[in-house]
Amino acid sequence: MSIARRNRDDCIGCQTCVERCPMDVFYYDPVENKSVILYPENCQSCGQCYVNCLGRALTIVNDMYGYAQTSYRAATTVAMNRTAQAVIDR
């Protein structure tokens, strides 16, 4: 689950989501006077932004944002899987 914008026009620019989010998912755009979901992949689905949104501009969706596989992450994941398989095969 992740956070999504239901309607950007409903955002009243109160910055509550920016202040409440423990994962720094939101950015406040002072030119537009609206918050922007800048890093949706960091959302941990705590719901603090959704519950405290004064304009009711946010919603929680079932889409989960995956983490990008860097070369380091891909290499360590494969190595860990092979190690785990070797232990299971014994």
C-alpha cells in the first residue's frame, strides 16, 4: 500500500503531510502552495499524512512501489539466495 493524490486541487497548502510524514515522502512547493508526493517509493503506509490531511486530498492505494535494484543490491541478493539454497540443500 502507498499514498497517492486523490485530487491536487483539494490540497490547501497546510503542509501537514510534510510535517507528519516520518519518511520524507512529501515536498512543499511554495510557488504552487501545494504539497507534492516526491518520493512515493519511500512510503511505509503509516497513514499519518492521510489521517491528518485537512483538505482530504490524499488517499491510500494498493499499489506498492518497488525499490530500484542497484548493482550492489542485485549482487548481494543473488549471493544471499545462493547461500540460503546451499544451506537448504544440505
